[in-house]
Amino acid sequence: MSPAGSSYEVQLYLQDHWVLDARFTSEAEARSHARRLLSGGRVEGVRIVRDWLRADGRHVETELHQEFRALHTAVTVAPLDEAPPPCRAVADLFSVDARIAMNRLLRNYVERHVVTPTELLHNFPELRRLTDSDTLLQNAVGRVAVLQAEHYALDSRGRRDELHGLIDGVRERTRRACARKDLPEVADSGFAPAFSRLAETEAPEERDFLARVVLSRELVQLRNWLAKLEYLAELVRQDGGLAEEPLAVLDGAIADVLGAPSVVQALLGAQGSLGEALCSLADLARGRLDAKGRPDDDAALHLNELLAFHDLVETRTVLLDILRRQLRGTQPLHRHDRNADWAAHCDILRRLTGPDGLLGGPPMAEALVLRHMRFLENGGALGRRKAMEELSDLHKDRGDRVRFLLALADSGLGRQHAADVGRLLERTTADPQEFERFLRIEETPRINLEKMTRLYRQVADSTLAEPLRGRISENIDRLLVRYITDCRVIERLDRIDDPLRHRANRLIQLCAPGILQSPGALALVRDRVIAHLRQPQFEQKYVSDLPDRALQQGALREFYRLLGQAGLR
């Protein structure tokens, strides 16, 4: 007799993920159906999952049976074309880069067992099942060791031994943690209270590790990707949101779910082309996915909401890594229509571009250049130079062009072509008369000044080598000075018909930290402020429009405080 509130799903394994085939009210019917499917020879594998509705309304899934046809029983290591950063300590295996590599290497295993790197690293039974899976783990370690040896000039045998030692360390740490009887249960109290209990007794690093251990106890019961994702999303939304530390733990778990091969495709649903899918992925990473045509309970919209209102750094990293790898691939963005292919390429660039820099940073800039080369006849160094030039010219806003080139300069491809990137930066910023290409004249002076100052700061804080960084910073400063002088920005703020107090306050606010930072532009405004200060009887004129002595004294105190902040006192 089946427990009340239970149903039994029969799922099929297709290529690299599980799909629902049928649902039954009894386990016997489900097993009979699964045997018929497997004996028919048309499916790779079947499994039976019991879905139990708890009293609190949450669905819990338990895998009862899993079986593959003999021909497809072996789980192999998937290809990995990029060497992940070397892990030197046990803690490094928990980093987002290491977990992305695990999801890619073990994609077949991950999909068959519906298990994430978070669960493999923090749930001892799952880790033991992986380490006992024939030679899977040994082959994965060997592949990583070879790639890292080639990329970082290491000894491959020594690197392999080092990785096995780190994995043994993880295994022992996870075994000890899972044996503890004093850990809180997320199902009993919720994640935030469980995290708080751990914080009372554990150091931050151990607290986070144990929090992932107790979280993994819940995740392993959910043998469906979207069920895992929705469960984690509910934890994030509990009690109006989480503090930074527990949110970071859930962020990592969500990132691992999205890193499974079939999840993003299932989230986005049917897309008209690869280009359309990548545009949707870019929008999702920014928390700006279009809700048109999607039901209110759509899992992608729920994730989009989380990304829009919470700082999910690792989740965004995984989404952008998927997008980047697809851009670097050979599949066209739109099949059979070269014009649509080009339009999709331009649309992706636009969606990745923003005032804070290129979304995805240097690796994304390199991927965009390599994708652009597919539209050119030239290859090799000449093709790369032409692609960099054409791609940067696609940015109509010169500030966006500079930010793209800054990201490209910090990539492997950019370092290889450092002289070419430097030439493009010089060409983009050299003529101060072209300041209108960096801002919008119709905007208020404050908005334009802040925009140009942010660009100056981005250049000054970049990884460009000197003296190039200094020259580009100086070019941005000259552009800003030209805008201030040609558009009479100071005169517009220092209107002679206004009371002196208003004029001086508007100017001194531009000298506050974060508004103007480039030396030439700051000097222009400071000179005008100093000219006001040096005029006879400045203080009396400054407060002449205020009738009350107390107000006058308060206004002067505030003005001199602003002078101090601006470094003029």
C-alpha cells in the first residue's frame, strides 16, 4: 500500500538528462512500466522516483530504483577544453571555478544521478558513491592534471597526485561533518535559523562548510533539477530575504544547479535560435528577462526575480560562463540566415554592454572577438586585429568602447595583442573635441560629469600597463575639460543672478569625492570656488539671503564642512 500523498514517477534517461515519462499511484505499477520500457530497447535508462507531499506542503522526492541498459551503463568523463585554475588547498576545491569544472567533467554522472557539486562535496554518501564509481574520478583527475600541466607549466604526475590528496582531504572532512549529531536540520527551522545556530559555535569558514552540509541533506532528497532550484529560491525568499553570509551559501548551491547541462535549456524553454537563447541568457544574468509569454509560476521568472533583487555572484558567474562558452563555439547564432546571424551577434554585444563594464569581463570580451572572426575572411593575427577593431567600433557610445577595450586588454587574447588594443584606446580617446561621443548634451551637467568621472576612474583603476594607462586617463581628463569649457558647465552652475550661497554650494558639490576626480576637470571647478572664497566679505555675502542668524551660522558650518571634504580647507 502506498503512503498517503505519494505518487511514483517513471523517468527516462535521454542523452544527458532525465525526462518524465509517466506517473502512477502505486510503486508496483511504476516498476512494471519501467521494466517494459527498458526491455523495449529504445531508452538508455529508467528510474523510479517517489514524490511525497509533506504536511508543510513541500514535495520531497526519493529515488527508489535506477537501471541502465548494459551498453550504456558506463559513465565517462566529458571533454574539458580549458584548464581550471589549480587548487592548492582543500578549500580551493569548493571555489566556483572548481565546481564549474566538476559540472562539466562529470556532466554524464551529474545528469544521471541529479546531483550537484555542492552535494558531492558535502554529503558523504554521495561523495562515496562517486569515488566508488569505477575509474570515473581517476579519469577526471587525470584529465585536469594534464590540462593544468600544459597551461601552467606543471608536472602532470605531481599535479595528479596533489589533486588526489586534496580529494582525500575533502572526503575526510565531509565524513566527519556528516557523522556529527549536533548539526541543525533545515527542514525543522529553516535555513537562516540553522545558519545562525552554526554561527554561534563555528568560525566563518567552518560555519559555511557545515551550512552546506545541512543544506545538502535536503537537496539530495530532490531528484529533479527544477525542484532543487525552486526549493533554494524559497529559502532565499524566506523572511523577506537573507543576510549576506547565508545568502552566499545558497548562491553557490543555485549556481551548481544551473551548471548542470540540461537545466538552463529547461529554464529558458524553446528558443528560435542559439542567438535568441544567448540573448535570453544575458537578460537572465542581469535580472532583466522578458516575462512576455511566460506563466506567473515560470521557474525562469522566479530565478530572474532573485537575480534582480539579490547579489547572487556565483549564480551570475555560472550563467555568463555558459554564455561565453557558447559564443566561443562553432554553432551559428542563427542557421541558414547570415544577416540574422550578424544581427544576433550585435544584439548579444548590446545586452552585455553597460556603464559598469562588459558583463562577463575579460573572458567574455575574448569570446566576442573570436565569435566576430566568424564573419571575416581573414584568420590568424590579421583576423584577430580586424575583429577587435570592428567589434570596438560597433559601440556607438565611446565610453562603452573604452570599457570593452579595457576588458579585452585583461584577457589572454588582449595581452597577446597588447599593442593593438593600446592603439585602439588611443584612437578612441585622443581627440578632446569628440566629447559629445562620450555623453549626451541634453543630459544635466551633473549626470554627464558623473558619467565621465566614472569612465576616468575605470581607466585609472584598470590593469593597463603604464605609461598607456596614464595616457588614456589623461585623454579622458582632457575630454571632460573640453566638455566643461565648451558647454559652459561652470557658468550654468554659477549663474550670476542667483544668491552666492546657491552658486558656491553647487560648485563645491562638484568637488565632493566621487563627482570629479580627474585633475584637469577638478582644477577648473576648484579655481572658481577659490575665486569666490577670496572675494571681500565672502561670508557676509554667502548668508545675505538668510534672515536668521542661527540659519546663517548653520549654513556656514555646512559650507566649510563641504570644503573640508573637497580638500579645500
